[in-house]
Amino acid sequence: MKIFDKESCKEYWAAKASDVLLDRKIVKVKYMSDKEIVNIFGNHVYKAVICIKLDNGVWIYPSSDDEGNDVGALFTTSSELECVPTI
């Protein structure tokens, strides 16, 4: 097993994310339904989260951590939409 330093980990995960996300088109934006929330996060999450669908069929949604313990807000650098909240 190879041990990576923090910068190597960042490079590794950025490359994996680039393979899926780079040069894609957003084709749909919606809030997750109650049924989807339960299916993905279980019965302990009570907030809806924004979901983004790409042209390759991949859905993206923010989570509070990498274990999917809760939903998360999506922050932007746009002055017109600084944050897409959980509801």
C-alpha cells in the first residue's frame, strides 16, 4: 500500500474528479425529493439539498462530509447567488 502526502492526495482526487466532471454540461438542477433523501442519507436527514445532473448522467450534490452523514449547502463565487441553501 502506497502512502500519500496531503498534496499527492489532492492531486489524485482532483484527477479522479476531473475524469468525471471536466468539460461536462449541466443538464438539470433540482432539490432532492424526500424519497431520494431517505434512500441516500437515511431517516436522520430532514433537509433537502440541491442536485446537479451532468450530460453524462452523473448527479452531484453537496454533503457535510465524505461519509454522507448529512446534506450540505453549496457555496459559489457569484454575487447573485453566494449560497444555494439546504431546505
